[in-house]
Amino acid sequence: MKKVISLFGFMLLFFVGMQTTVAQDKKVAASEDLIAQAKQDAIELSKKLHLNGQQEELVLEVFVEAAKNTGEIKKANLEPKLEKARMDVINENLDLKMTDILTPEQYKKYHYMDMPK
């Protein structure tokens, strides 16, 4: 009887551990997806706005940083209002950095594009 209870306890711990691992793997995969999308968005923006090499690097850095911050917010499982407020801050920071990186003409085009903001 003790063996059955011990076996059941071990199996329960094993399944709980597996659930936690799977949930963490999904969150990591979601963050990696956001970063991959950020890189793709930077490449697309580079083509549309004819960015020079330095601009390309800076845009990539800014987009990846925003994606990582977004991933952290998503992982935190915040209340919708708080999540929206933090996302607004990320978008404002992204927009400020883009004004520094792009020329006025490029920024005007960027601002009207369907890109992440």
C-alpha cells in the first residue's frame, strides 16, 4: 500500500513538473516569435524606406528591444488596463527612438505605414 501511495505521489509531482515546464517553454517560444517578427519587420521597413546600414542596425535593435519588452509584459499576465498602459509606454519609446533614427521624410512614411508602433 505504501508503494502505491509513493508511486502515486511521484507521478503527481512528475505531472506537475511537466505542466510547469511546458508552460515555460510556451512563454519562451512566444518571446522568440516576437523577436523573429521584430527582425522581419525591421527588414521590411529597411526595404520600404531605403534605410542605410547604420539605420538598419539601429532599427533592428529598437524593434528587438520593443519585442523583448512586449514579451515580458505578456509573460507577466497583468490586468488588461495595466498591460495596455505598459504597452503604450513601449510604443511611445519606440516612436521616440524612430524619430532619432529616421530622416524626417522616412519618419513621415513610417508613421503612416502599417508597422508595429
